[in-house]
Amino acid sequence: MKAITAVGATPHRMSILFDILREAGEEGEDRDKLAALVGPPSLAKGEDADEDNAFTDCLALGQDLGVVLTDQDRVRLAEPYRASRDGFLKVAVRLMVDEVETAVPAEGWVAGAIAWMLCQDPLELLPWTGSGATTRILNQLGAQQVYGMTNYSRFQQAVYWARALGFVTRMHLREEVVVPDPTAALLERLDAVLPVGGETTLATFIGNLSRLCPVFDGGSVRREVASRIGAASDERAASPALALALHRAKQRGELEFKMLSDAEIVFVPGMLGDGRVSHVSRPGAGA
């Protein structure tokens, strides 16, 4: 997947490209005109892997995803996406993350990079600049398979995508840092995991979430990455990143939690005092 290695293909530029081509319809758009709209010509020069190649990188990623088609001097969206009401990021998260089963091939690198970020403790912030993040990547993953994050600019590119798709946030403390915080991704999937007014065990909730999105606790990509870095996996405990998202969902009034006796327990640090949770519910519209 060129989303990490083609560093000119940022989520914002890809969204612009997608919207222009959807508006253009079946006829598509002139390639030169499209290049000028997506990125200045100066950004489309050079072949260094770390140079911001703007339009050429966006075009390569669009073709890689099967979203963009080229024909001589015309560029158009593939037919299924022309009439779709979904924005590019909804398409991207489905193709790059939700439908990925393994992070081993390049097609799974975005999901692998996100799963790696979600394996990190939010209290151990990832530095945005410098070698801190890449050093941690190499220490945990080794040099053979780092999901495209071979240097800090490609790590930053992975963060751009992880943030745009709702899995991390960036904050400026004493320095700019990356926080593994999948709250937005969790909330985006709530309707499919637990309908409004519904209640289920937290274990079932997390299991349903992981089947929808394999980078969450218990998902296939998450298990794969966690095994590689030797991260502890305990089905009876939410990971620190997921626990953060559950706390934030509670604070926003989106989810409620309780502990019932003789029920399966999932440990969520800080939740309900002692962290023991058995059930999760979603308040009704009038709650």
C-alpha cells in the first residue's frame, strides 16, 4: 500500500482528488488540470522516496486502491465510487483497515502501522519529530517488517493516515506528540457494534468491534502485530489505548458501563472505580 511510502499522498490531497473526480463524473478530468488543482508543479518533481511528490503520489495511491483510473490524458474515478455518497476517508478506512486481514503484504501496511500505534501506551507518548518514534519501531518490530515506517517522514505519513481515520491524535505539550487514541474510530463504528438503547457484555462489544475493525483489541491485525512485539494479550482486559477510548466515550455520554455479579468481567483501568466492568449500554436518544 503506497499510503505510507508515497509521502505526497496525504489524506487531505486524496480527499481533494476524490471530490474533484466525483464531480467530473464519467468523463473524468484532464490530467494536467487535475495536477495543478491537487498540488503545485514544484511538488511533483523529484524521485526521492521522502520528497513530497503531491499529484504523482496521489495518483499512484488512487490506482493502488483501485479508486482511480487513468486513460492517456484523462483521470476518472472507478465506476463504483462515482455515485457513492461516501467521502474519500470512509472509502479509505474500509480499503486500508477494515477489510485487511493481515499486515504482512504492503496492502496491509496502513493497518499494521495503526495496530502498532494502538499497541503503545497512551502514557508513553510518541514524539512527532526526531528519531524517538523510529527507534521504538525498530526496537519493537526489528528492521525486516516495519509496515513502511522506515524513517521519521514515513512514520509521520503513517500518523497522518492514522489521525485522519480516527485512531490517533496529535497534541502539543512541551513538544508535539502522537497519542494512541482511537475514540473517533470507536464512535464511528458504534451504530454497527451497539445500537442506540442496546446493552451487551463488554466482552461481546469488544469482540464485535474487533471483527468490524481488525486493528482493535482481538482483531486479526492487532493480534499479529502484538505477537511480533511481544505485547501482552489478555481478553479479560482492555488495552490502554482502547481503555482511553472507552473512557472518552463515557465522558461524552455515548456509552455507559456497569458491573453485574456472576457476569463475565473485562478490566478497564479506572472505570467504575476498581476497573471491573461486565456490561456496556448505549443511552437512548431521550436519555
